[in-house]
Amino acid sequence: MSMPIYNIADDIDLTPAMPAEGRDGGSYRRPIWQDPVENGTIVAVWKAEPGIYNYPGRDLEETFVVVEGEAIYSQAEETPVKIGPGTIVSIAKGVPSRLEILSPFRKLATVIPKP
């Protein structure tokens, strides 16, 4: 048995994720861990190239920590905020959000699906 140790800076096992606005690609993800119960928590790394990523309100809650890069983040009708390494963002179920990635960006996200 091996110890489950991960380095979120590694670019191994990345798969394509949400495209940036107006492009066919732009972001990648790597699942780290998933709770084995139905609708369990998911922990993943998300890496993105500069661009705009719009998220409609989703049936989940997400909390993420910015590890690398800078972005302008906004939620629903709130004033946009510049975020960078060390910033923690929490997104409630059903709340639309937007990330304008300014430089190569990486986050560690915890997602809790809500049926």
C-alpha cells in the first residue's frame, strides 16, 4: 500500500475541463480524492490559462484555495475582487460566478454535490 501524497503543482493526470469564453479549451483538472458515499465530497486541482470562465449556478457547493496566479473573481451581482495565492473562495449552491484569469492559475477545490 502506498501513502496518498499529492503535489498540487504536478501536471500529471490532467484532463481537459471548462473552456475559456470564446475558445475550445483553456482549463484542466485532476481529481485528488472522492468520498466513496453517494454525492460525496470531491477534492481536485484545477489549472487554467488566461481567459474568462463563466459558471452558471450549480447544484454543488465549492470552496477553493488559489495556489498560483491571479484572477478577477465575481459572484452573482457582487463587486469583482482580485484574488491570488492564499485566497480562499466559497461558492454556495446555485450562485453564478465568473473568473477572469489574468496569469496561469491553479486552485485546489473541495466540491460538495447537492442533490
